Amino acid sequence: MKNKPDKFEQVLARIQGVRGLDEHEQILFARSLAATPDRRWQIHNQTLRLLILSSPSVRKKFAF
């Protein structure tokens, strides 16, 4: 019995032909399209935290 592909796999299969995206970018794009609105919000917040903490002055402030 074959398992039904999840939404991520379905979206990834649909965007395989998109020009200008390498494999890594296709995976990120498919993950974001397949995510629920709540999950998209979590991903957005995590990305913002990473970008903020990547600044040298902020890392110094938080002793990173």
C-alpha cells in the first residue's frame, strides 16, 4: 500500500519546472507554500530572530 504524499511533496512536485530556482530554493519555496498560516508566522518570526541576532552589535549586546 502506497502512502499518500503530504502537501509539501505535492507542492515540491508542482514547482519542479520553475525557472531560476535551484534545488535548495525549490525546497524552501515548497515548504513555505505548504505551511499553514500559523506555521508561516512561526517561520517568519524565527527568521527575523536569526537576522536580528546575526548583526555583530546585537551579538555583542547579548554576549554571543
